[in-house]
Amino acid sequence: MSVNVSLPDPRLEGRTLKRIVYDAPEIARRVRELGAEITAAYPDGDLLVLGLLKGSFIFLSDLVREINRPLHVDFLVASSYGEGTVSSGNVRLVYDPETKLEGKHILLVEDIVDTGRTLNRLMDLLSARNPRSLEICALLHKHIADELKHDTKFIGYDAPHEFLVGYGLDHAESFRHIPYIASLL
């Protein structure tokens, strides 16, 4: 879906969008489909859905309501930026889940996969805790992650190579709350 934005949206703080890439009804439909896929993939065992904050929080909240089986939810906060504006490649957990991971199915939920550096480090850290299984679910995947060592099992959309905002994705902490995904000019 690609819709040009011509009407002013007060949530955009006066900024202009290039286009709406995925509108709210399309996102809701795809999240329902992902929920059904995840439900089928985990017929038994303890399922822990780990959201990578901040970007995944809206996607994760919609997704878990579409998974038709018992589950638990927790969050991770990772940082690879420190004081700078460019990733250092050294990922550290700012918030570590309090839930025991050993023996559980772990589904790591991410808003967008781009370079893959953070996901690589998190998957290594989580694997060391002996989960029964460990998979990635991403709303968007840009398929530019040459360094990504782990497949993304569940993908909402193959993302265009544009700067995207909305539905949890931000630019300088703005635009997370818009209910669609758009390309920012």
C-alpha cells in the first residue's frame, strides 16, 4: 500500500510525510495473521514474548492480543549508542528481563530489522540462558543486514529502504503514536 499524504495530521508536528506505506487497517490485518502463525508455531510449552523497547511496544501490545494461547510478556531495553549518535556495536542491556528464560520458548519482538547488530548480540545473550527455543518476530525487515546471524522467523512486511515512522517507529522520539507507518520526508 502506498498512499500520498495530502491532509494535515496534527500528530505530525507540522512535518510532511512522503507517503503512507502501511495504513492502520492493513497493519491490523497483518498483525492478526502473525498472531495466527505464532499460535500455530507454539502448540505447547511456556511462551515468553520479549519486546525490545521502545520501538516494539505498540506492535507487541497488538500482537500478543492476537496470539491464541497462554503466554507471558516481558521487555528488554538495549543500548548500543552510549553518548553518541552512531552505534558503537557494543550492545548492553539497560533493562534485563526478570523472568527466568531457561526451558521456555522465547519470541523476541522487534519493530524493524536493519543492520542486525543489536539483534545478534541480544540473541547471543538470550541463547546463553538455555531457552527451549529462541526466535525473532519483526514487524518490518529491510533485508540489508549483512551481519545478521539469526533468521527472522516471523516478518510482518519487507520494508522499503526509506526512513519510516509511526506505529512505534520514531524520529528523535517523535511519531511513535501515529497509527500507520509512513515514509518521512
